[in-house]
Amino acid sequence: MNLSLCMIVKNEAATLPKCLNSVENVVDEIVVLDTGSSDRTVEIAKAYGAKVHRFQWCNDFSAARNEALKYVTGNWILVLDADEILTPEIVPQMRSVIQSEEYLLINLVRYEVGAEQSPYSLVSRLFRNRPDIRFSRPYHALVDDSVSAILTKEPHWQIGYLQGTAIHHKGYQKSAIAQGNKYAKAQAAMEQFLAANPDDPYVCSKLGALYVETGKIAQGMALLHKGVSVCKENYEILYELHYHLAIAYNRLEKPQKASAHYQAAIKLPIYPILKLGAYNNFGNLLKAAGDLKNAKKAYEITLKIDPNFAAGHYNLGMTLKALGLFTDAIASYQKAIKLKPNYAEAYQNLGVVQLKVGNVQASLTAFKNAIALHQEQNPEEAKKLRQGLQEMGLM
């Protein structure tokens, strides 16, 4: 089976090489649709052997992605963006699954690098090359609608997913969002789609979450509640709706309602790694309410799901510290730091606990690391920590 990479790009010279390096010796064809680059994007793509085509941008991601599909010749299609890379660990599974006869679409787990909330999502990015599989929706372009239509007529097909993380994505980091004006672009496109599709639970979820993120909480919650009411058995979308409602209620300082929606999200029968954000945030609510025993359980579940979740180790450390389990707290902070070396808060709290158990030198080392990192990330916090240590006679 031949596998084709299909991409749309614009001014991606900084990120494209890493993306294309990640699929070297994995795909048999690279199709790149350029929508108006003024940098070296096209030159870079051609250097990797890509077939490059041009397209006049029309503010519709689906239109661009469907144009790119016209040039693909492989039996299977892998879709990546330039700010994504394919993980090498997933390649053997991918090669195996596209040899099978029963699958029409394979969902891939995507990790959002630097995400402050839910770090994992399921994306429909690996599918058979058929003329009736096409993207829809102007911003969050998906093939799901066309795949659902095919399954209605041809129910013998199956949809699957690969175990483990397949894609690393850097596009949702704060700097990337600001640089690309992503929120404004997303809102305009989704509002246009919502006007024509007012009962679509997916757009209710995505636009509702965007409204909450940008401070339009009442508008966001109205859409999210509407999405819950019209969403039937698409559990991934229902999870997102409950998850973002919980975030909204938490911002309104209504922890009981937030907890109820996190619990509703957690109970849904979806791939466990997708629930990581809900378990972690639910743990935060429990910890804030003083329910340390159940907060500890929630964080332990996050780490069972993903042992490399640095925030989970940090939050567990904070809970263990509050429970007076200082040795265990030290171990948790150290694991968080190993996974995330620039974790200033973990160093700072490690310093606190080391001091509590009498390890003064280890405490000072941790505090100095915290100050150095805070100086880069938050100079005011570095100043406060330095002053506090001076007042205690430790510096």
C-alpha cells in the first residue's frame, strides 16, 4: 500500500523541515499545496522531493485541503500541518494498519506541546484515498462528515485508532497563537459555519470553548450547553463539551458545577489518554476544596494514563506536601523536573519541602534554580522569592 503525505502550507519555512524530516522513509509521496508563501517554504518543500501546487487562499481550510487531495496518488493519505511532526514510535503500527482490509479511517492521537489544558486530542488524519472522502468545515477541517456518509451506505468499513501518540503539534502554544492571529481567524470562520449549521455539536464545542478562552464566558456556555443537548453518541465531542463547561464554571467560581461536568466527561467511554485534562483539572478542584485524599487519587490516575505528564507529577507533589508526605513529595517534584527541566514552580516547591526535611543545601540549590528560571519567565516572581529567602537568612 502506498502512503501519501498531504499538506497545505503558507510561510512555514521555520517549521517545515522538522515536519518533513519526520516522514522521511515513511511516506511514498509528498503533496504540498502552497496558499501564498513569501518565504522559502516552496523551495524547502521541493528540496524534500515534494510535489508542490499553488492555490489562492479563500479563507476556507476545507477548500484548500480538498484541492490538495486532488493531487494525491497513494492508496492511503496522511495529513499533517507544518507545525506537526510524526512520532517515530507510531510508524510500525501505521505501516501495519494500512495493510488491513477493514479500515476506512484511522484516528491518531495528537499531543499539544506546551498545552496548559488538555494536552491530547484525537484527529482523523489517516484515511483511504477515495473521491468521496473530503474535508468539510471552514476552520477545523474534518473528513468525519464524509466518512459518516460512507459508513451509512457501506457499513462493513471500520474506523480505528493507533495506540500511543502519533503527532506532536506546536501550533497551540501562546506565542504561535498570537503570531498567527489564530483566535480571530478561528472565530470568524466558525461563526460563519454556525450561522448555517446552528445545531452542529462540533462547532458548538469548538466555538464555545473559544469564547470561554477569550473571556466571552456567557456566550461560550450557551453554545456548550446547546451542544450537550444536541450531541447524541459522539462521545469525543460530548467529552469536549463537558470539559469546557467545567472550565467555564470554574472561571465563574462555581466549583460544584465544574466538578459535575468534569465527572461527566470522565465517565464517557473514550480513549483514556483523552481524559487526562479532565482528571487533572478535577484533581485541582478537589485539592482547592481540601479533599486531598481524592485529589491524590485523581492525580495518580493521570500518571497511570501518562507517566510522562509533568504537571501531574507536580500536582501530586503539591498534594503530598499538603498531606505532610514530604519524602514522596520530593520524589514527585524531581520527576516533574526531569520531564520539564524549566519547571520553575517545581524547583521552588522542591526547595520548600527540602527545607522542611532539613536538607538545607539541597533546598538552596532548588531555590537558586527556581530564581534563575523565574528570572527568564517571570522576573517579578524571581524578585519575590529572592526577597523571601533573604528575610529567612538563607541568601
